[in-house]
Amino acid sequence: MSLTNAPTLSTERLILRGPRREDAEAVMAFLMDPARAEGFGHIPQRGEAWRWFAMLVGHWHWHGYGYFVIEDRETGRPAGICGIWNPETWPEPELGWVVFDGFEGKGLAYEAAIRARRWAYDDLGMTTLTSNIVPGNDRSKRLATRLGAVYERTYHNENMGEDELWRHPSPEELGA
């Protein structure tokens, strides 16, 4: 049972769905790994990582959107998170993504981001999206570029420090 009112979205290889209680371990393991979560926001303490997972659930209830858990269709395992994130202090709604250990290099983040962006534009009526990327996160910059996003500006993110804002194509620019 999902802990949110999130819809379930599908792609060829993925299911994007609301977080479930059993997803907490995978999300917390990601957050607590200093190397993997460096560009996302490393959280070394388990209790704080649990609070972040609870915030992930609450974000859906507050905004009506949030990070989906990316479920790998083949294994049924959580492969990452992707969706629309806009906590207090964010400049505007962000299309964000991460994949968990063992799921990198397969194009899953791209596949999930394309589907989540389409949902945000088609179902939520959003007209623009950004991605906030820490300056050293070259993998996310390459993915943002592949998604058609362009660097717009650097700003100070209260949670992350120096952050780059990348602007995604509008629905009209995508031909939606």
C-alpha cells in the first residue's frame, strides 16, 4: 500500500509510484552513503535519513506531487526516486532524480525523468520545470542536457549551498 495519493505511472522498464513503508530502507541507504548522496544531500544519521523519508511522504500530501519511487519492473526492487520536488526555500518546482546502487548506467533516470516531466506538464498543468544541480555533479548535468534543459544561473540554495538552476523545455517547446 502506498503511503501517498501518488498516481502510478509506467514506462517500458519502470513503474513510478508513491513511496511505501518497505521503500524506506533503500532510500535511507542511499541518503546515508556519502559518495552516492553527495550531489543530492548526504545524511549520515539514520534518524535524520528516516525523517527525510517521512518528508518525502509528506511532500505528496502538502503539494499533491513529489518524488516517485522508481520500481524496476524486472526485479520489483526500488531503483531510485524521481519526480517533482518543491520544499520550502526551493526557487520553484524541480524535476529531480537519483538512482540507487546497482541501477546506474542503464538509462533509468532518463526514462523516469521523461515520464515524470510529461506527467507534470500534462496532468498537473505545470508550464516550466527546473533541475537544481550542485556544480560538481557532472552526471546530472549530462542528464539534464540530454533532457533538453539548459543552465540558467547559479544561486545559493539554503540546504545545498551553491547550486545551479537548469531550465527544462516548456510543454510548447517539447511539442506537447
